[in-house]
Amino acid sequence: MQVLVIGRSGQVAQALLERGAAMDGVTVVARGRPDIDIADPASLARAIEEVAPDVVVNAAAYTAVDAAEDDEATAHSFNAEGPGALATLCAQRKLPFIHISTDYVFDG
């Protein structure tokens, strides 16, 4: 099984990479900046085509809580629009999609 993790440098992605390395028959490939950008659907589509995963996990997010309150547009792009585009890309390809979020949420 090939797993594509979006968001390479975060704690969740690192844990998935470590766990995947310990499992027979599972390959975890993590992609993040500068290779791809969660806010750029074309780069997400390229990653899916290149990796040809069996499942996609989104672990990318704008996690600087205080900065997100000051820059809502960027936070919304990274935490709503990007994952939405990724979900659409996965649905079009009939790929299972797992989105991991944090406990911090802003209204609107």
C-alpha cells in the first residue's frame, strides 16, 4: 500500500513516516514545501499523479494560531480551501482521503 502524506515537516507527518517505515507492505511518501503547496491545487494534483497512492492523508495546515487570527485569508486558504481541493482531487480519482485537523478552529 502506498500512502501519500501532504505536509512533510509537521509532527503528524513525521509520525506517519516513522510508523510506515516499520510496517511491511506500506510505503509512506510525504510531500510538502517547496515541492507542493496545499494552497495550489495543481501542485497537489501533480503529487497525486507522481506518487500514485492508494490513500491520501492531509497533515498540512496553517498552525500559527496567533498569526492565523491576523491573516485569516491565508489560514482559510491553507486550512479550508486547500483541503477542499485535495478532497475533490481524491474523489475524482476514487482515492480514500483522510484529513487531520487540530483542536484550534476560528469562526467564519
